[in-house]
Amino acid sequence: MTDREHTLHSILTQKAAAEQLLADLIEAQKLARQSLPSESQRDLFAKVTGVSSIDNAIAMTRRSIQAYTRLLEEHANTQPSNRPVPSVL
């Protein structure tokens, strides 16, 4: 496996893991809202900042997925160089 292929594989693996994490976070958010219906029982972080910690985690995970997507697009638009690397001697 070339370095380029290894990089592509790594990006795809990490993006898939982030997508699974996002799905899990959304499910956890749904379950938390169902099991803690009263506002007073909800996330204390949200009371202070206005945004729940799980909402922050979901937003950060979405940004990570977007970054992986951009990396994949850049990777697809970049052709591997067949030029020899000049030696410094």
C-alpha cells in the first residue's frame, strides 16, 4: 500500500467512525430527552451556557465529518507526483 493509499484509507476509516459517533450521539440525545422530560433535570451545562454538552458534541462531530469530507475532496483532486524526489547531497 502506497503512502497515498494509506492516507486515503485512514481518512475513510476516521470519517466512518465519526459518522457512527454522530449517529450514537443523536440517539443518546433523543433518549436523554425522553428519560429526563423536565427542564430542571436536563444538562446543567446547558443551564449555564445555553447549549447542552451533547449539542456541543454533536456540532463538533459534524464539523469533523465536514473536515474529513474536505480532505477526501482535496485528496481526489490531487494527482500523485511521479517525479523523483531530489536528493540533497
